[in-house]
Amino acid sequence: MHKLFFKKKFDQHFLKDHNIAKKIVNHLSFKNYNTVVEVGPGLGILTQYLLINPCNHIFLIEIDEELISFLKKNFSISKNRIIHRDFLKWNPEEMKLKNFAIIGNFPYNISSQILFHILKYNQYIPECIGMFQKEVAKRITSHKGKKTYGILSVLVQTFYDVKYLFTVKEKVFFPTPNVQSAVISLKRKNETVYCNKNMLFQCVKVAFNQRRKKLKNSLQLFNHISNFNRIPFLDKRAEELSVKEFLQLTKEIEIRK
Ligand code: SAH
């Protein structure tokens, strides 16, 4: 059956192992939300465990039309909650969704974009449990001073507390991917993060694009702002700055604009 559905262009790797599916769903806390949006449900292995959990509303967002028909036929979820859409073009505001968790065994070819999309709507998303390729999961959960520390680590950890949950071997998928996978959790920070998101994104990206340079050189883009030289951390390199320090740096640049 999996063979019938498999489409390479959508980076489909269907999970076969029900224990792992159960384990992923069980990591949802169901705290302070009653809606879960599943991204890329595929043949619904996670969906079936979502359905036996205590959330009131489940929405599925799947790009593959053939899988949409399969899901509508096989799952007792109202048809207008099985949405045929590219997640990257999905806007929760259109559906008036204001507080929901995200779950998914994500398509790996767009994992960074998925994360950026979640960050765009973070005010509505208190929690996310997701499977990524292991290398990306490591980058998201990395800390300063590590080789894997970079743009994804800083941007995701500014808004979410992240946790590497467990590694998943290639052989539990069909077709078998070339890389190992890992499940991570994102829980939105309790305190509200006040910062200009655009500025933060720009600053982190520019800094890590030349990660070995001192910030005063890599951030030359911001040279025109007043008192540039008095901004803290300029003698450090991107990889030496903690998530909090990046936030502070962004605020310092912002107030001098
Ligand atoms: N969750 C399923 C399938 C994982 S494979 C399982 O664990 O078995 C990734 C899934 O994401 C596929 O169903 C694929 O069709 C879907 N997908 C790929 N790109 C997508 C996109 N841009 N938006 C929504 N779904 C997408």
C-alpha cells in the first residue's frame, strides 16, 4: 500500500513503527490548548493516535491530493479539517486558529522553512512536537560554542525551550531515508519575548553567514546606525554569543536606529 502512494517530490517517508508513532503523540502535553494541527499526515500513522487523545479539534494539512482522498475515506475527522494545502502557504488566521499545537513527521526537504513558518506564527503556537532529520534536530537544540550552533538554534531558542527527545533509525520508514531522524519538542517560553523579529532574524543571519568573523565586521550592514561602536559583543564571533545575548544585541541595534 505504501508503494502505491509514495511520491518522491513530496519527500515522503512513511513511518511503519506504531510504538514510535504512539511515543511521538504522547509527548504532546495537551496543556492550555485543545487544538492540534498535524503537518504532512501522510497515511495517518500519527493521526490515529491523535484521535485517541483528549484534544477536541484536529486539523490535518497535507500537500498530496491522493493522500487527502485516502485520509478523508479512512479517518473520522470532519472533511473541512482535512486541508489540501502546502503548509508553507497556510495561514492559521484565515481559519481563526489562535491557540494550537503542531505535530508532524515533517518532510525533510523543507524542514528549515517549516520552522520559520512556525516562528512566524509563534504567538499562536504554544507547542510543537516534530520529527526532523537528526542533523537538523541537533542544530535546533545546539548551544553556543558547539559546531552545530547556528541560525536555527538561535532563532528557535529565542522563542521556545527546545528538547532533543530521541533518535529514530532509518529502517522504521518506507521508503528508507538516507539519514537518521530525531524527534524534538518546542515549548514556547513562559515569558513574552519583546523584540523586533525582523531585526533579530536579519542580525542572526548576517552574523552566522560569516561565523568566524568578529561581529563588528560581519555586522557592517548596521554601521550606519548611531553609536555603532558602543554596541556590546562586537569583539565576539557569532558562535560565541548565547541566545540571550543575541536578543540583547538586537535590542541595542534597534534602539540606535
Ligand atoms: N506523517 C506521515 C508522513 C511523513 S512523510 C508518517 O509519519 O508516516 C512527509 C509528509 O509530508 C508526506 O505525507 C508529504 O506528502 C507531506 N508534505 C510534503 N510537503 C508538504 C507541504 N509543503 N505541506 C504539507 N504537507 C507536505
